[in-house]
Amino acid sequence: MPFRQWMRIGLGGLGWRPAEFWSATLTEFFEAINGHNEAQGAEAETSAPKPNEIDALLARYG
């Protein structure tokens, strides 16, 4: 697991103290990231294209 990268996000990006980072569950950590991103105006994650969208792309671009 990429703990060093997660620590950079938690301590630097979210402004958490080390004790807050280490006491958070993975769910709490990732939800905090999602909340932070949402508050900063980040767009929602995109989903895979639906079958009819794939058909339309194939028809247009081959």
C-alpha cells in the first residue's frame, strides 16, 4: 500500500496532523479526500460509457 503517498495527501493536502492521519480508517481517509476535492470544485468521477454510447462511437469512428 502506498502509505508515503497517502501521508503526503493527508498531511500536506488535507492539513491533518500525523496522529489524525494514523488514527483515520481507510474509509475516513478516502471520504475526506473526496470531500476536499468536492469543496475545491473538482468534477465527479466519470463512469464507463454505456453500451449505446459505445455503439454510437463505433458507428462514428469505426
